[in-house]
Amino acid sequence: MPASPQDASQSRHDARHSPARDESLTIGLSAVIVAVTGDDPKVLVVRRHGGRDALPSGPLERGHRTLETGLRNWVERQTLQKLGHVEQLYTFGDRDRSETDGDHATRRLSVAYLALVREARPAGDAGTAGADAVWTSWYRFFPWEDWRDGRPAILDVLEPALRTWAAADARHATRRLERLSLNFGLGDEAEERTGWNDERTLERYELLYEAGLVAEGRRDRDSTPAVRHQMDTEMAVDHRRMLALAIARLRGKIKYRPVVFELMPPSFTLLQFQRTVEALSGVRLHKQNFRRLVEQQRLVEETGETSAETGGRPARLVRFRREVVLERPAPGVRLPMASSKR
Amino acid sequence: MPASPQDASQSRHDARHSPARDESLTIGLSAVIVAVTGDDPKVLVVRRHGGRDALPSGPLERGHRTLETGLRNWVERQTLQKLGHVEQLYTFGDRDRSETDGDHATRRLSVAYLALVREARPAGDAGTAGADAVWTSWYRFFPWEDWRDGRPAILDVLEPALRTWAAADARHATRRLERLSLNFGLGDEAEERTGWNDERTLERYELLYEAGLVAEGRRDRDSTPAVRHQMDTEMAVDHRRMLALAIARLRGKIKYRPVVFELMPPSFTLLQFQRTVEALSGVRLHKQNFRRLVEQQRLVEETGETSAETGGRPARLVRFRREVVLERPAPGVRLPMASSKR
DNA sequence: ACCCTTATGCTCAATTTTAGCATAATGGGG
DNA sequence: CCCCATTATGCTAAAATTGAGCATAAGGGT
């Protein structure tokens, strides 16, 4: 790899040096676009006839000043969605991402973004041939992440399978059990049950992947007998991993930054707000405490108006107080903890 | 890139599509390598004769399975440092990163990583011609971030300059003042002083950049009169931004993950530990409360041995309890809040 | 008017956090 | 050898935050 003369001195340590030019390299941008409608956290996925579901992805185009504007541009063009909050998630560049492109592996870099949109528009096609963008509950891809109605049934299948996997390899059994305990709250013995940590979505997915319990894990390195469970919905390449990361990030972030509001309509009731947070975090919250939290942090303010209803007494309509960003050091919805009650 | 028949349908929305090939594209990996010696948070920078300081950076080499192993490899080879914790920070891909490469801008993607190492080895050269890697306190690049000895003097220069900048543009004055208030704790009026938030390092740097108060900001778009302050040490391209991000991330992370231990020797006293946390976060902590926190979270355990000393009564030597990772949902050093006292 | 349902107000107790006070060990200097 | 400065630790009272519920308010429906 020849360096130009003036670069010669700035050798090794220099970023401007040694592009990976000799290797076939492509760069894509992928987006996890999230909206919440009613009780469901929705993500926009491209459903291909025949193929696996995928996240909307596009090329890195020239002409855009930043990666983010590039992303915003094509997403808004393609899906007709106006993006609110956008943040970069991670850059995936594993060699094996590429689906063996002949003999010499092409490295495929993919920069994943998380985007929040206020309303889940029909989305529909979007001018794409042979693929439709549809809003899908993210729990379709991660059924074990939804604890809102109690412990997800699918864990009755996954837990034993995970234990079996852990025990299968004598050398790593201890470490594996530790990880299970930490991430799935499978207290080994009388071990104090650590409980469910809603932010460990990615780690849990990776464990399931390693254990060969998700479709992608089986495909990529067809090991393990594999537990077929109806609800395990596969996605293209490493898109499910991106989604897992997005969920984890968002669940973490709502606790210290007022990003949830990017998902709410201009005015809403406190219960609607609570349901949205619950949808994202996958756990139930204690209603009165949730309200207390929101109000004393002054995250919202009255609109004066009052509800349209869902059942009982009319509820006040509130709106997000944008000023809070300036007041509290780290405003957000610090979840008042889970509650079994609805 | 010819798509195989079954891929033909996966047009637009697919990541595997439309690489940005027509645009000259290079990819580099940059590393913010952090160590703490005594009271100083150190970062490894490449000091070029004549040029600006830079972060160690290298090419994305083929042959490595993941970006992270690629990074680990060349860093360990080049700097002879054994990396502990490594995490991806961000991918920078702004068009204007490239230093005008003739007429058609080449896009330079740079994936930045944060790496923690236990000891700051002399590092010295590392087989590089014309550049030396040296450990430097990160406060050399961000003097306003060190509040350990009270309010940094440099703020007496920056604050007025920032206010002037904010007021200069009538249209954006309000928003700018809000940002100043939020990030620098410049309560506008009698406004309750929000206080200093140690994690807002990146936002503060960006404000200073926009205001033309850091060297890079002046160079890239030579605006504003610019306040020359001795301590403002410039770095190459957007390396100082990367460093700001690294600091912010690390400051945030130590609060909920036991990463600090990656920076500590095998055994240490509680005060040493506290000093390390203070070095990173840039604020003083209340000693007794810090200890209580550490102990009741059982982050450490006795070694049985006892200190070597720094002054008074000998201190117990403790070591990190690796098991904590499995017990607490999110172990870390939740800073017990700042204290003016030493 | 009575019942069901959701909205809100408030209270009480259990914990956690903030700020200090007080005592214990060591080394150095009169 | 005693006094002092210095750092290590142990403990505690007061304040603030959380976790759980009880009780009452308002609508809609029968």
C-alpha cells in the first residue's frame, strides 16, 4: 500500500493513512425506526417476499455532509417518515457479515442508526420494488423481552435450552451459567434472583445466538439441535442484533433523557405516556409512582384540556415541557420499578 | 455488485446494496487509549514534530474478523500496550473531515474506539518514524473539565466569550443561552445554578467549537475573533472531538459499570481508587460516602495486606471483586456527588 | 341510583443519600 | 517520649427518594 511522499513521515499512527483499499469494501447505513402506537413498540421492517425481514438500509451517498444527514435523507425519501430524534448506534464491520462473496471476502461495513418517529404512518410500500416496509411490534422478534403481562411463556422453552447449552461445555459451564444468571435472571440455586434487567436485550440476544437458539445462530454456523419456537422470527444478516442493540439503548436512554417525548403526540394523558414507557421497557410500572415521578420532575405541563377517554374518569391532557432539558441535570423517566399489577 | 438471482428483489432497502464506490473512500480506526497514573487521567497521543497532536490511528486491515480485533491488533503491536476494556465510540464520517483532497472530496470514515489500559507504560516511540506516542493528561486538551481544585480558572475567559457569542446572533440568542446554561451551568440570572454535569464534555466542546473558541473551530472556518488562551491545545482533524466523546462516555459509564477497575492495579487502597474516579470525572467526592458506596456495593474485597503509605494511618489494600458483575444489576461507582472539600 | 373503570391525591414505611463528628493508626518534629 | 499533622475508618442524624397502598373523584352505562 503505497503512501504518498508527504505522508511518509506520518506513518503508522496516522488516520489519514492506509485506507483499506485493496479489500473489497462496501458501506451501508441501516436504520432502526421506532414508533409507538397504543401499547406496541413498533419498528419499521422491510418484508421481502420469500426472504427474511430486514431493516431499511441504504447506501452511503456522496453529497451528504454527515452520515446522519445522509441517513435522514434517504429514510425520509424512501419511507416518507419524518424522523425525530436520530442517533448513531454502532458500526458493524465483522468480516463474516458478508455472505461469502466468492473467494475473497468483501468487508461490509454497516453503520446502524436509531430513529424515533412520532406517528407510525401506514408507511406502505415507498416506491420499492418487491419489498414492503411494514410496522411490526419489536416483540415479534424478541418475544422474551416483553414482561408486561408477566413472565413471557417462551422462556419456559428457552430457559431449559439455555441451561442445557451451558452445561454442554464443561470448560465454560461456570462462565456460561454466570452469564445466564446475570442476563436472564436465572438464579442458579437459592441464589437471590437478580431479577430482570430490561436493558440487557443485546446480551440476551447474543447468548441465545451463541446457544444456537435463534434462527440466525443456526444458519450462520448450523450447530446445536435448536429449539424451534414459533415466535422466533428471523431477520436478515445481523439486523436482529442491530434491533436488539437499539432496544437496549432506547431502554437505557429513556431513563435519563427525555427522548420518549419524540414518540408521543403533542398532547397526551399520563396513562398514555406510561403505556408508552412500558411498551418500550417491557415492564409494568406502578401508576401512582410513575405520575409522581413525572410531575415532580416537571417533565410535562397542563394543556388545560381534558381527555377523550378510554373508560372512566376523564384525564387531563398534558404536553412535554421542553424547558426541562435545561433544568434537571439528566431528565428522563427513571422507571419507578416494576409492578406485577396492571 | 452483481446480486444473485434470489437477491434481485432486495433492492433499495437493503444494506448490501449501492456501496459508495464512486466516491473516494477511506476507513481508519482511531483509539482513545486511557490510563490513570496517580491523579492524572492520561491519554496516549501522537506528537508529531511540527504538526498537531493526534490520536493513534491505523488502517482497517483485512484479515481481522471484527473491527475491534483489528484495532486491538495494531494498537498492541504499535504501542506495546496490552488493552483491557475496549469499546466502540462512534463512527465519524463527515464530509469535511477530509482535508480537501483536490477537487472531489474523499470521504474519510473513521471508527473511534475507547480503550482502557492498566498501566501507562513509557510507550515512547513504538517503531514510528517522525512521531512519538506520549501519555498526556487529557485535561491538557480540556482544561475547563477539571473541577477537582475548584472552578477552573480558564472559565473566567471562556464564560464571557461564550456569552458574547450567544448574544452576537439575535436570532439564536435564546437557544444559545439555554445551551450555555445547560452545559456550562451558567445560570442566566438568578436562575438556580444547575451545577456542573461532568458527563457533558462533548456538548461543551461543541459549544466552544461553534463559538470559535477552540483552535480547531478557528481553523476549520476561521470565524470569530477567538480567545487565545494558552491552555487550548489543538489536535488533528476531529481528534479532540473524539477525545471529548471518550471522556463523556467514560464518565458516564463508570457510574453503572465497573470499568474503572480496568485502570487500577491488582490491589489498591480505597483512596487510590477514589482518586482515580475523581481524575476521570473531574470532581471531588465525599470520602466517607465514597467508601460506604464502594463497600456496600461490595465492589472490592480485602487482600489482607495493608498499604505502603502516603501519610497517615496505613490503609487496607483491596482488590476488585469480579463476581459483582453477576450480582448487582448495574454495578458501578455512582458518584456520591461532588464536594468542595478535599 | 348503582356499578365499573380510570384518574388523582395523599400517607406511611423502608431505603438511600448527604454531611459531618469522632476515633484510630503512623511518622515526624520538638 | 509527647504532641501534631495526616490519612483511615466507623458511625449517625437529618433529608430526600422510593415502594406500596388506601381513599376519593368523575364519567359512562344499565
